Amino acid sequence: MAIAFLVTHSGGFHADELLSSVILTRLQPQARLVRTREPEWITPGEDRVIYDVGRDYDAERMIFDHHQKDAPLREDGRPYSSFGLVWRHFGRDYLRMTGVPEPDIEGIHASFDRDFVLPVDLMDNGALSPSAAGPMLADLTLPMLLESLKPVFDDRAAQAEDQAFDRALNIARAFVEASIARKAAKRRAESMVRAAISAAGESRVLELPMGMPFRSAVIDAGADHLLFVIHPRDSDWTLTGIRRDEDGFALRADLPEAWAGLTDEALEAASGVKGARFCHNGRFIAVADSREAILKMAMLAVENAA
């Protein structure tokens, strides 16, 4: 029997069932989303998927809750929320429906689970506090932002919770789709960067056909000799440094100090390159009006770094 109902609890919502709804409504667009705690609805049946309610986890019976005494755990002992359970069983199908190529399904499924799903699971179960993000960012974590869309306490309108859920669902969907799209794009970029590294040979400058994520592919390729990257951007060309560490801002090599903060004629004079247009005061990016000009700037930057 086709799935006719997607059933989760009514009342105040949290990020886990909201994000679960993103996945399930994409896979079952014909199904009606029912928010309720009525026993007849949260009893498993062939026509429904039940999640974040029902106090049971049984994938064969299509019920995915985590509030029961023997709550489901990951292999490493960390707890699932309904989102983690739904992603575990339906995430690959979701990725296929969004157009992720089959060879990338497993990698993106695992990456999204680690980077996006797991923090939601841990926070929903109280195993991770929003304060771990720091005092300035605690209220800006994704679960806190989504839950901030709930009605205020004294909004007693009959449909306030359901209307707020529907609005929040669209916002949650945008975050999920954007994250998946970035991960899929990164996979495409890695292939292009590997080809560019091969073409660059022993050059210290990597030329790419457009702006794209490049650092992870450079690291994976062991291309430690590369110092700078150039690529076209609209009608200009850019020259950027390569960060030493994923979490830091230090570069393998900075652009020349004499260029810092200069533009147009002042930068042309300081660099000796006709067409030089801009160098950031932080010395991590510069812009020129042509490939020829940016290549000259790149060579000067390599010489300066020697």
C-alpha cells in the first residue's frame, strides 16, 4: 500500500521532527502530514510513517521514535533523534531524488550525517548543549533557530502551532537542500581541481576554470608545492592564497606586503603590473582585469614568498 500519511506529534515542535519532515515529504509528496497524539494515528499501519512519537523504533513497521526506555543508539553509543533514524533509513533515497550521482551517494550520506544530522541528534537528546557553540552563537545553532519559529507562549490561536510548523518546514527544507547541494558541488569541484593540479605540474600556481572549493583536493593530492590559485570571476581574474589549516586563516604564503590595501593606479605602481585592480589588506586575495595580469601578479607573489 502506498504511504498516505506522515504522522508526527502535535504541539510544540523541535528540529528533529521538522527536519525529518523535510526528508519524508520529499519522498512521499502525495502523503498528508498529520500532527497528532491520538492513539489511532500513532498506531503503525501499512499506509503511514510515524516519527518522533509512538515510543517505538521499528523500521519494518515504519515507526521511528527515540523517546522510549531502550532508545536507539548509534554504533558508537551516541543517541539518535527521529531525524537520525529517518536519515539512516531514507537518506540515500532522498539523495537520489535530489539528483546526487550514484557513486557519490554513500560519501554524501555519511558526510551529511556527520556534519548536519548528528549535531541535531545530540542536541535533541541533551547530549550536546547549544552553549558548545560559544556564548555569542548558542542561540544561532540550527536547532535553536528552527525552534525560535514556534509561536510565542500567549499566541492561543487554534492553528498557531500547525501554521508555525508549516512555515518552519519551508525554512528547514532550504537549509537541508543547501547543505546537500554544497556537498555535491564539492565532489564535482574535487574532480576539476585534481585535473588542474595534474595540468599545473611543478608550478606554484594552480589555475582553475572558475571559483570553486579547492583546499581539500589540494591536500588530498599532496600538492604541498602549490602556494596560490588563480581563476576568472565575471570580467576579472582573482589570485588567492591557500590556507594552511582548515580551521585557521594562516596562508601557505601571503601576497606581497607592499600591495596590501591598494587599488587601481596605486596597485599598478606598487606591483608593476598593468591591469592590477585590488589587493585585500589581509593579503589573501588580489584582483586583476585579465588573465595575463593575474599571472604576472601570481609570479611576483611566488618570488616574494621564496
